[in-house]
Amino acid sequence: MDWQIAFLLLMGTVLAPMFLGVPVALAFFGANIVGAVVFFGGEAGLAQMARNAYEGLINFSLSPIPMFVLMGEIMFQTGVAFRAIDAIDRLITRVPGRLSLVAVSCGTVFSALSGSSMANTALLGGTLMPEMTRRGYHPGMALGPILGSGGLAMLIPPSSMAVLLGSMSGISITGILLGGILPALLIAAFYVVYIVLRCTIDPSLAPAYPTPKMRWSERVMPFLVYVLPLMSLFVVVVGSILTGIATPTESAALGAIGATVAAACYRCLTWRSLHKALVQTGKITVTIFFIIAASLTFSQILAFSGATGGILSLLNQFDLTPLVVVVGMLVIVLALGCLMDPLSIILITLPFFIPLVRQVGIEPVWFGVLMLVALEVGQTTPPFGLLLFTMKSVAPESTTMRQVYLAAAPFTLMQILAIALIVFFPALGTWLPSLSN
Amino acid sequence: MPVPSPRRPSRREAIISRIYDRFLDALELVPGILIGIIALVIGLDVLLRNIGYIGLKGMIELIEYALFGLTFIGIAPAMRRGAHVSVDILLMKLEGRYRRTVLWLVRAISVAIAAMIAVSAWIGLADAVASGTQVYKNFIFPEWILFAVILSGTLLFTIECLRQLKKTPDDPADGKPTETVTV
């Protein structure tokens, strides 16, 4: 069979059921079944598919994923995260677009405590949106900062998506985890500048209002009590990786234990909250791992059918420079981001991208960081960015989808600007990882 | 495509369904508990190594098997909660009869694929038993055990997909976009 037909057959059998609404894992398994029958010779191929399902999961490098998810779930289910929002809210005063800045600060802080951008967005939206609406904030200045900063969880450790990308691509997990930090801070800085500038030029976007009078200690103490100790968890996770004391897996486990101890110290840890956090973590982990179980066979079939090799040799004919190849891959990820969730994009594109990265000689960590930021952008691009729907579900009922799209647009553009900067200044993504070497 | 009309379950069916649901409730806890144990074990290992003892022997391998096991233990309960990641572009756009038809089709395809995964696990299991294949790492055991875990998990998963297919498509609460999980 020609590689073009093999490519269309395999992609068609994944994408058609996926867009129909079949769970992503099953769509991949469906393509694997077709591929096993057509390319691997029927029964033997099916047995190999089952063997690959366990071989793909019996992999220690996947273990940080549930640990990072657990860390965030403990923070959210115990309510510690809500106290942190209140503490940051007290700290920021007398600035244009105050609540928008609170959203960005809280989003960045929570990104350092949780690996889930959806949980981050839902938490910020549910907590800050009612107050922003009450204070007469323009939808663009209320929804946008939450959408933008909610997605930072994908870049800042503990990022489960970074671990997933690393373990599935063979790129250093430590490298991607550390490499996401500077771009995330850069994006957060863009948001702050944008909010302050726009609200200074047009104060009606975020009407100023008198904040309750408090003593200095009343403003600072909650931050010292509820935010600073939590940030030590981030220091534990990142510091232990940077200094080489612990591997990403070990640091993730230490982060999860630390989050539980912190919740207990704040007297927020109850059996009920622990039970909810564990069940939710289990559910999220299972759904991710079930997709991973299908991924090994999928990439094997793509390679065996000649589809991967065919695409690579086709691209070779054009004698493309590494820069063009990287930009091309990012455009594909951004386009898919409008339609799919990040996990599906990783699974569909990596079997082609990774051989290409190796062939053209692109720095893998740099590429991993770029891909991660592009995946983050995909969560806020219309029509089907996941965070857009998360935001809509927690925003006031009168909020329209159009308002959500429009609010996300400037923040999405700033993320794309960050991608451009990382492309032209690779050190933004590779400097921190180089320190760990 | 005609969507089969639902039938009211008999008392016996309702009892079996309730028992099965309690069973899935119990299974739903297992992945979370295993993840909690993994966190504690890794933490203990780091502690032991840093105070001069050797790490826990075979820990990495046990954790790897736990990651594999918890996935197949958890897929059926996750399906019941509609937690599996799916792209709902089409379903969100459709309404009424078209939506119900597509939903029924999606669930029928899911049943077929889930059943085929179970079949492939069965073929692997039968092969492994016939050839007496062993898994050789720190722990040595017959390979069929791994296939048995996949088979059990995917059989329950297939049953859950079948139950969803049988659910009344007229229920207004049914067929809403599934809870999408991301990381």
C-alpha cells in the first residue's frame, strides 16, 4: 500500500470518530485495530496492540503526572487555594485594573501549585468573576486575564503536560519542565503591562473603587501566611530538580506530600477533601493513561505502514531550513489547537514531529518548550479551545460565547508574541534547563 | 438512522444494576488510593536514601505495574462518569433527533472498539498461556497476568459502554458534552 493511502487511512480512522464524539482513547484504539489488521497481519497484530498497551504504561517516567495532578487537587479540594486568592487580593491596591491584575497574579501563583489549566481557570473564574462583574469590569478585562493566566499552568512546573510531552517524545522531562518557566513569566509580564496600559488609557474598562481600609499588617500577613509557604512547594519541586537532589518523579511526589502537609497545617485537610482529591486525581490520571495506552501502537503502525517515512522524505525534497520546519510545525499545532485538546494534538503530531526534529537537527528542549506554549495557545483559540468553554461555564449566565472569544483574543496574541520571541531568542526556553546540566 | 426505543428495566435488572454500580463505586477509589500510596512510597524512598540507607528495592518496578494496573481498573468507572476526553464539536452543534442519532452512533462505535480491545487482550492472553511467556525484570511472573488485567478492565469498560448505549436517548440530561479532562 502506498504511504499516502496508509496515511489517509490511519488519520481518517482516528479523526472521523474523534470528531463524531467518540472518546479520544477509543478513536486511537479504533485506528490501531484497523492498522493491526491491515499492516500487522490480523490476530498477531491485535495481540501486539494489547502488549503495547501495557508496555506503554509500564513506564516510570509517567509517574510525575498523577503526582502533579494530586498536588493541584489537594490545593483546590481543601480550599487552601481560595485563601491564597484572598491574600493576593488584599495585597494589590491602587493600580489600574486591580482585579485583572489579581487574576494574573493568582493565575501565576496557582500555576506553580497545580498542573491543570482547566482547574486553574475554573477556580479563578468562579472566585473572581462575580466580583469583577459587580464592579462593572468590561468583559474583555474580566474574562481575558483569567483565560490567559489560567493557561499558564501548562508551562510552569508542576505541569503534567510537560511531563507527558517529555515522556512521549523522548525529550528531557527536566528540560521541558524547567524550560517553561521563563516563557510563562514573560507571558504573565505581557499581561500585566497590557492590563495596566489599557486601563490607564480607558479607565471605564475596569472602574476604580475604594478598597476596604486595612492596616499594612492586615494586607501583608495573609500573604505571608497563605501564599509564601505554598510557594515553598514550588521551590521544593523546581529546586530539587535544578540542584539534582531529586528526579522529576521524586520532586513530584515530594510536591504532592508537601501539598497534603500544607493543607493539614492550615487545618483544611479533612477525610472528605482528601477522598475527593484522590478520586478526582485517579479519574484524571486514568483518562490520560488510557490514551497513552493506545499511543505506542499508533506510532508503530504509522512507522510500519511507511506513513512517517513518506512524510519525512516528502519534506526532505523541499530542503527546508530548521527555522521553517519549526514554524511549520508550530502552525500545525496552533491550527489543531482550534479544534482539539492538547493531549490529542501531542499524540497525532509527535510521531511525525520527533523524527523531523532529529533529522533537521533542532534543539529538542527548545522545540519542546515551543510546542508547550503552542499547546497553551490552542486552549484559548476559537472555536473550540478548552479554556473558552471552561470560562463560559463559570462566567455569569449573561456572558455570551462571542464575549469570551473577544476577551481571549489579545491574550492569545500575547502568547503568540511569546512564541515568536522564543523562536528568535532560544535562550528563553533553554537557559534554565542548561543550568540543571 | 432509527434509534431503538428504550425499555423499562425489570426489578431484577434494577437490582443487578445497583450492585454493579456499587462495585464500580469501589473500583473508582482504587486508582486514587494507589496514587496516594505511590506518592508516600517515593517520598519514603527519597528520605531513606538521604539519611544514608539504600532505597526501596524493586520500588520503581512496582510503581510501573501500579500505573498500568490503575489505568485498567479505572477506565470503566471513568466511563460511567463521562470523564474520558472527547471532542464534542459535532454533538454541540446538533439538536433534537440528529443529536440523539449521532450520540447513539458514537456509543455504538465505542462499544465495538471496546469489545475489540477486549478481544485483542484475550488473543494476547491465549498466546501467552500457550507459549508460557514470562516477564523478566526484578520480579519474574507469567505474561498472561498482564493480559488478564487488560482483559478484565476492558470487559468492564465494554459493559459500561453497552450500558451507555442502552440509556434512554430521550433523557434531556443524557448526551450532554462529556466532562473533558485536561492536564
